[in-house]
Amino acid sequence: MNELRELIESEIKRPSVFIDETVLYPEFIPPVIRYRDKQLRQLVELFKPVILKPGSSSVKVLLAGPVGSGKTLTSIVFGREISRVAEGRGIKLRYVHVNCSRSKNLVGIIREAKDSLGLHIPDRGVSSSELLSAFLKLLSRDNTYLILALDEFEYFLNTAPPEDKHAIVRMYDVAQEDVKRVNMIFIVRGSPANVWSKVDSVTGSYLMKNLVSFEPYRASELYTILKDRVDAAFHQGVVGDEVIDYISRMSGYDTGGDGNARKALAVLHAAGKLADKDLAEGRTTRVTIDHVRQVIAQEYPAIVDLLDNLHYLSLHEILVLEAVLRALKDTGLDYVPMSTVEATYNKLCEELGEEPRKHTQLYSYLMDLKQRGIILTRTSLKGRRGRSTYVGFGAAPLEAVLQKLDTMIKQLRVE
Ligand SMILES: Nc1ncnc2c1ncn2[C@@H]1O[C@H](COP(=O)(O)OP(=O)(O)OP(=O)(O)O)[C@@H](O)[C@H]1O
Ligand SMILES: [Mg+2]
């Protein structure tokens, strides 16, 4: 017992490079959001009616942009602030953030919303439309307005039954209520076309008008974002500007990276952990660029094997692989249907002026890539009828491989 207590005591007292590591956690909400003024202003503009004439209309907004571009953060902070402003004016406006990768259908979404609002609605043995109308009744009873943010909405669009989709995107066509209490923020990764193609055309064009786009971050922007966190997370002088600069350039959209703030923060955090270990062993007291390199090397070992494999492939096999990765990147999904891969491949061939191979040939290329362990496949997904093939990729970050593939395609085409 005493030994354990001593262990705990010494661990707590152990010197560390960190003051507060939690500042580097992905879910940490920083006190300032950088470079998202345009998006926040757009949100304010779009949601103004909810404050000025609550209940008069149901505002629906689409947030779209690449991974790690600040969509979730911006939505949460906006929701928090607008609720406060509403409260100051005597309006009960609540913001609820639901992640659709957890709650994939209407019942799941309403269940999460009612729980976070503290509403008691029995949800066993009721249909989704009954649950929805009970939910709307309670909002009305409590005179509450809601901004419901559906994050990673592509999961919902890809898996929810059509009637659930209809109920969510056209709630007040389904529920006849005069006072419209529910407003929506739909958040999707990648291009807004991912939503556009999966909802009816009226909703689609409405959402395109209320689109708030997020661009990938440039290196200089990432620098400031990282610098803010460094100041709060690490002891002074532990992380030099050169380290922040290195990570920013590696991740910056204008410097060859994917502009993903989450990844940049994760690299910084992991490098800090390595430095912390070195500190415990008396080797260094600072985070160095070499720590960053170690993190990258740990993250990428699979890529080495993968790239060795690629040299055996023909141009069209590489184009198929490129199509898989692009489709995954564009949709932000873990697995994409074969039909999406095929469409992306055909588009790619058209861009390059290459004659595309036929469906059966494409299929055998995919099976071959699977055999080599380069891609993953799976037949049918739960909750879907029919047997179709889905393709995924797990070996390395997409962006890094895509860059490599682009160079290989160029080389193969001149040979
Ligand atoms: N402008 C910013 N200022 C400060 N921190 C930011 C900013 N943008 C993003 N971050 C931080 O980067 C991380 C990723 O941001 P966020 O989760 O909002 O990205 P996202 O666009 O929702 O990505 P995904 O599509 O993967 O869900 C978070 O830890 C967030 O706090
Ligand atoms: Mg997000």
C-alpha cells in the first residue's frame, strides 16, 4: 500500500514539460477561435431571426469543410454564445450537439437531444414519428427553442431510412406546428455535394443558400492556433518557435499538408509526450524537432511497406487505388461503395484522357489490391439490403499516399 502511495506521490511531483496537458486534447474548447470570424458572422446573420422573431421560422444551416477545419468547434462556441444572448433577452434557446456517428437514426438523435435537455419522454415501444411529436410538444410546454447541431451528418445520410431523413430535413412539413422551435445546423466533412446528392432537391437548394464553408488551414494560421495552445499547455520555453513552425509547415494546406488543425495538435501533443519521457530520464527539458520527427515516423511506418508494393502495379491499378483514396477523402467515410469508387475512377480517367477499364476489370483490380493488403473490402453494411462491395483503406493517412500516387501516375504516363 505504502509503495503505491509513494508511486502516486512521486508521479504527481515528477517534473513535466506540461503545465496542463488537457489543453491539447481534441475536445478542449479554446478560449479564442482563430480565423473563423467569417463563418461566425455568417452564422449570426443566419440565426438572427431565431432571436428577433423566435418561432417564426425554422433556420437550417449547413457547415461543410475538410477534416480538422474547425467545424465542430465553431458550431459549439456559436451555440453557447447565441444561447447566452437569447437568455439575456428572456428567450429560452438551447443548443444541443449530437454526433451522428453515434446516433444514426431519428430515434437516436431525439433520444440524445431530450436527454441533454433533461426532458422525460418514454422512448420504448414508440415509433420515431410519435417520439418526434412528443418531443416537440414538450418543447412547446416548456417554451423552449432549440438549435440542434447534427455533427458528422454524413453518417446519418448514409444509414438512416428515408422517412427519418425526411423528418429531419423537413421537420415542419412532417409535424404541423405553428411555432417552429427546432433549428438545425448540419455539419458534414468534405464537400457540400455530399449532402446535396442525398436529400431532395428543394432541401438541397435551400441548404446551398445557407452554406457556411470551412477552408483547410494555411501554415501561418496553424502556427497561431498551435502557439495559443503551447502557451497554455507547456511550461515557458519548452516548445521553441522552430518546433511550432515545423509542425505548421508540415500540416499547412499551402505548404503541402492537408490543413488539419486536429492533426497538427495531435502531433504537438505526441511530441510533448516524448519530451516528457526524455525529461523523466534526464535527457532533455525541451520539445525538439526530432521529437516531432519521431512522432511522424511512428505514425507512418505502414506507408513504407505500402509504397514498396505500389511499384508492381500498372497505371490503371494505381488509378483505381487513387480513386479509392479520393472517394474516401471526399466522403469522409470509413468505407465507400464500389459504385462510388467506379464513378471516381471514371472521372479520373476522363481528367487524364485515359480510356477507363470496364466494370469487371475494375472489380478484379480491387480484389488484387485487397490480396496485396493495400485496401480493405467488405460486403454489405448493416442496415442495407443487397450485397455490395465496400472499400476502405487503413495503411496510412490518405493525404500522404495521395501525394505519392500523383507523382507515380505522372511518372507512369510519361514512360
Ligand atoms: N480556428 C481554430 N482556433 C483554435 N483551435 C482550433 C481552430 N480550428 C480547429 N481547432 C482545433 O482543432 C481541432 C479540430 O477542430 P474541429 O474538431 O472543430 O474540426 P472539424 O472541422 O470538426 O473536423 P472533422 O471533420 O474531423 O470533425 C480541435 O481540437 C479544435 O479545438
Ligand atoms: Mg468535427
